[in-house]
Amino acid sequence: MTHVYNFNAGPAVLPPPALAQAQAELLDYHGRGMSILEMSHRSADFETINTEAEARVKRLLGLDDEYRVLFLQGGASLQFAMVPMNFLPPDRVADYILTDGSWSERAYEEARLIGEARIAGSTREENYRRVPEQHQLDLSPDPAYVHITSNNTIYGTQWHSWPDVGERMLVADMSSDILSRPLDARRFGLIYAGAQKNMGPSGVTVVILRTSLLSQGAKTVPTILRYATHAKNNSLYNTPPTFGVYLLNLVLEWIEASGGLAELGQRNQAKAQVVYDAIDRSGDFYRGHAEPTSRSLMNVTFRLPEEALEKQFVKEATAAGMVGLGGHRSVGGIRASLYNAMSLEGCQALASFMDEFLRQNG
């Protein structure tokens, strides 16, 4: 079997132990004579998996029954609309802090289609090289909620300390860094995340929200788009992505066995430092996009002196067994995604390749 280091931004690398267990159980799940792919979502076996997955998310985040965890579909993009549909009434405003020209802007634009949304902070004029500082935020006195994107995959920036929003409800899209570091989840009213970067395969969206919010959601929203609907039915209102939830549960089990968020946070810091050190010691050959104070631990983005060199870099890296390093189509350059399942060895291999590429082409 050919081994590669997978630096794709998502769907992304998954823990080998979780994949190995899924492979072993694929044809016959726990002696049932059929695959988990074939089982009813109403079966006792799947309901056990579903319950275990919710319990593991809450345990990792230190949450109790004040919060629910839902497993939905539609990705973060559907949540861009579901959040304001449920929690932005006609007489309120929602604050959006923009930290990228894609995901946070899309969330803001979706909210504008539903109600009144305003920009409470942005670094657009700086091409999103950093997240806004606290003194730059202009929060509404009493917004329905304040929305942030915790980590940006395209520009390679990340919040390292959460904005102080006082008593306002904080909502976060954490698709690309959820469960990658310790998190005081109680600071948030609602967190949503596509699973396909740190938690599992594509097709599952994890929503974590305060139980008290379930009774506050709009009643005029279509039934399937209400959080209360999915909470009441334990994420089984319609047929869920059963295999995706099953594999997500295996990844959560791996995270727990790896030492939880404190251990993963230390690992991810060390992994990112290896790659950022290669950028910093290159002079101006590798030019990181994000300012050092806002550098993402999940997505390292940088440019080379010429676009032709960037294409050569990606081609030679792929030949050397490092795939998925091309930057997002909207900005180009190089992007190395270092999610939970990426190994330190993979980051060291990339840094060594960067040093050698610089030696030959700098």
C-alpha cells in the first residue's frame, strides 16, 4: 500500500486506528451479519452509536445537560442559514465579525437574506491577514447573537483568544479547528462544524447548543430546519448519515484515547511550529499570509516568489508523497492543513522538503 502524507483541507486525513476499525467491521458489524451501512437508523445498534457520539463530544468539551449535540446534514453552509432562521427575529440584529473572504462573509450574506445583520468587525482591508483586535470591534448593544469563524482554512488565520462579547450570545463556525485544542465551550450559545476536518468524514455536521435555546427558536421555520426538531428526535428526525456518525464516533474514541483536547492541543502546536519555522528561516522565499499573532495551527498558508515556483513546489511535493498542498482556488499559493490526524512526522517531512526546495530554487 502506498503511503502519503495527506495535507488536504477537507475531506481530510483521518486517524489510522479509526479507519482500521471501520475496515474490520465493514462487512459484519459486531456479529450482526451485515454492515453498519445496511442497518436501520432506528436499530438499537445505531441508536447506541448515536448516543455514544453525543456523550463523547460533551465529555471532551466538559459539557453537561445544559447543552445538546446534534448530528445534521448540509455542512456549515446550511448552518449559515439555519442560525438566523432560528435565532434572528424581525425586531433584532445579528453581529458578524468577518475574518475571511469566504466562510465568514458567506455566513453574513446568508443572514442578510433572513433579517438584519451588520458587520461588527472586519480585517477585509488588510486582506484578512489577522483576526480583529478587541478594541476594533463595534458590537451592537443587544444583538440576537454575535457570530465568528474560529479558524479560516483559506487565509490561515485563527482566533487564539475569544472576543469579549459580554452577555451577548456568541455563535461560532468551528468547522476547521473544533476539538483541536482545549475549549471553554460554555462561552458559546451555539457551535457548529462540518466534521470532515478534525472529527470524521464529510456529510456530518455537528451542532452544539444550549438546551435553553431550543424553546427560543422561531416557530415559523420549516420543521426540518428547526434545531428543536432534531433535539426532540435525538438527530433521528430523518434518516441521518449513519456511516458518517459511526466513523465520527470512532474518531472521538481515538481523541479520548490520545489524551483528549489538552494533549491534542500540545501536539498541534508542535506540528504547526515545525512548518512555521521552515517559513521563518527561509528569508522572504516562503511568505506566510497570516500575521504571526493570528497564525492558524490547522492551516498554514504561504506564497513563493513566483506562481511558477508554487506549481513546481506542489508537483515535486506530490511526487515525494505529500499531497493536497495547493492553495484554495480563490487565493492560490500553498496550504498545508495540519488537522488532528496529521502526524508530527508528516510535518517534519514537509519542513525538510521546504528546506531542500529552497536550497535548489532560492
